[in-house]
Amino acid sequence: RKEVEQDPGPFNVPEGATVAFNCTYSNSASQSFFWYRQDCRKEPKLLMSVYSSGNEDGRFTAQLNRASQYISLLIRDSKLSDSATYLCVGLDSSYKLIFGSGTRLLVRP
Amino acid sequence: EPEVTQTPSHQVTQMGQEVILRCVPISNHLYFYWYRQILGQKVEFLVSFYNNEISEKSEIFDDQFSVERPDGSNFTLKIRSTKLEDSAMYFCASSEPFVYEQFFGPGTRLTVL
């Protein structure tokens, strides 16, 4: 089983839509979790950390289900500027980041 | 807002040549990392560095690779004899002590001809 697995998309949604991304992980990538966003040919930028209790930052909500080894990111009221690739990332026991392949989001006018 | 910087932004080299990629981590960070991303593929861990020594390295990080913190601010990745398959974006990242979030620099695009 791949360490961090994501649906590659693309998700093509209209402005204002709510969109959810899912991610599954194996035990090796299970110390902590993050969502990063990556624009084309740019560096990954930390979007938010994912806490066991779930956390929200403005229009973004992240959830972690350790029993199912499942992480989600919900984006409400999508903006054109949200168009990017969203990377689900785990931190393993030696503190290295393990990246998923990313889910591409396209927000159309 | 402090950020990680990297130079050069783009490096073109001939196969077999040595390259040095440079990074200036965020000033109060003590943990440093190199990752790479081959075009169209996922970001992969190369090496982590703390207290002037390598903490962890991946299978990719073979004898052709080395890292160094030559002074109090720079963190470098050297590839001794580049191969075509070393062509990729190389990202430097850093993190604070006891904090898991890692912050990435803008990357160096390495093209090996």
C-alpha cells in the first residue's frame, strides 16, 4: 500500500462551490499530517496542519480519522485563487515528510 | 514574514559535472531538509540535517550527494557527478525545534544535459 494516497483529480468546480478532498495513509506516515498547496512549478506551501479533533481555518476544514487512516480537506465558497494542487502530507517517525501525489483543483468562473 | 531562500533558481549543467545548490533557512530554525520533485511526480525526501550532522537520508541520497552548513546561515546540497536522472526541482525546507511544520524555499530547477 502506498504511504499516502490521493485521488489525482482534477476536480473542476464553479466559483462558490464546496469541494472535498480525501487522502488515505499507511502506518509509516502517521506521526502528524498536513495539507500543503502547490501551484504549478512552485514550492509546496503549508495550508494547515491536521489535528485529531479536526480544525478549521477560514474556508478550510481538515479532519483526521485515525481508525480509518483517512484525512480530508473541505474548501467552502471556492475562489478562483484556490486553483492549485493540494498535497496530503504525513510526517513519519523520523520527522521526514511523506507526500501524496496531490489532487488538482480547478475553480472556474 | 521570514522565508527560506534558495539560489540559483535554475541551474543547467552537463552530465558528470558537480553542482552546489544553496539555501538560507529561516533564521531561528534548527532542522533543515532537502526534497526533490521530478517533473510530474511527487515530492520526495532526500535528507534531514540537525546539529551539523545528517539525521536521516533516503535511498536516493547516495555517495554522489552531500550536505553542508558551511556557516551560520547557508545550507548546501552538492551533487558530485550529475546524471540525467538528477534533473528535478530541489526544495530546501526548515523547521523550528519541537515544531513539526516545515517551510519550503522556492526551489532550484536543475537541468542535466
